Amino acid sequence: MSRFQTPTPEQTAAVDAAIKTRHSLRAFLPTPVPRRTIEDILEVASWAPSGTNTQPWQVHVLTGAALKRLADRIQAAYLDPDQNAAHREEYAYYPTEWRSPYIDRRRKVGWDLYGLLGIAKSDKARMQHQHGRNFVFFDAPVGLMFTIDRVMEQGSWLDYGMFLQNIMVAARARGLHTCPQAAFTQFHRLIAEELQLGEEQMVVCGMSMGYADPDAVENSLVTERVPVAEFAHFIDN
């Protein structure tokens, strides 16, 4: 389709469906994803806008033994209290001071997930186990690690978000699901060692990718969205 051509209703519906059926899934089938499919997704995603076309993203695609090796290292560190305490995030993803409505939304999605899994508020062990599922990529066959050059500033991180969204939408268009994961940033030193990253590279986040496990109850979680009227401000004059 030409960049100036008006999309057909069918094309518009397909794009809307890919966006609205994107959910952060937490259980995947072991079904392999062909490398060509991954390459196609990344090629589409690379058309994300970036200030002065800087394209600040670097992607590290892990499958097979490489994926398991990284997952095993991080999982071991996560489960060991001493090692866990020695690892800290390199940048703040969440605010240091929570307030409404953000803390309310955060709590709701957490308890909705735990409710589906039958995890009580007092069951810290099962909560820890569920959080640890992040570090095995929720059993997905593809793990993505995203890095950025440290010289890049806040604007490039905004660009990066659009690139990540493109990946998730392009994956949905191919029948795949994803889960973007900031949880990996706690273990950025282990990731840097395993991927042999240069000192100039900073870990942005990770992402699981694969085919959804339709029988996993956690995949039935659909987070709510506030109506447009609550966040959009139309100014006419």
C-alpha cells in the first residue's frame, strides 16, 4: 500500500485488532518460532519513528541453549537471597512515590493476576515463584533483550518505546504473543556478561515471544483501560 493511500476498512480493522488483542501473556507453548518470522517482525518494527532517524535500538535474540543459559543464571541469582540483594536496577522504571490513580491500577492488575492463580495475599512464597517466572521468559521459545547506547538521552527512550510497541503489534499480526519485561533490569550485570555487551550498552528491558498457551489461566487476564474521556482533553479555541 502506498504511504499516501487511504486504508481500506479491512486494513484498518486488522491494525486495530492487532493492537487491541495484544496482551502481556505469562504462559507460552514450546512451539518454535521460525527465525525468518522473527526477522520479519524486527524489520517491520524498525520503521518506528526516531528523532532525526537515530534508530537507537539494539536487539539480542535468544533461543535454544542460549536462552536457557541466560534464564538459568538469572533464576539462580533471583532465588538466592544474598545474590538477589546484590543486584539492583540501573534506572528507575517506577516512581519512588506512588499516588492515585497509578497505585490503584498497579494493585488491581497484581491482585487480578494472583486471584486467577489462586494466590492469597499472605502467600509470599507463591508470589515469589510467580515473579520468578519472568526470568524463564514464561517458558517462551524466544527471548529478546533490548539495549541502548549510554550516550542516548530521554528522547531516544521515547523512540525505543515505539519500537517495542511495533514489535508486539507485528507479532500479533503473525499469530504470536509477547510479554515486555522490565523485571530483567535488576539483573543487568548478569545479562551484560552473558551477552558480552560492551560497557557503552545499557539494558532497557526484556521480552518473551511465542505462541500463547490457551489452557493457562493466567492468560485469561485482560487489563482494563480507562475511557478516552478520562485522559483526552479536546481544546477547540
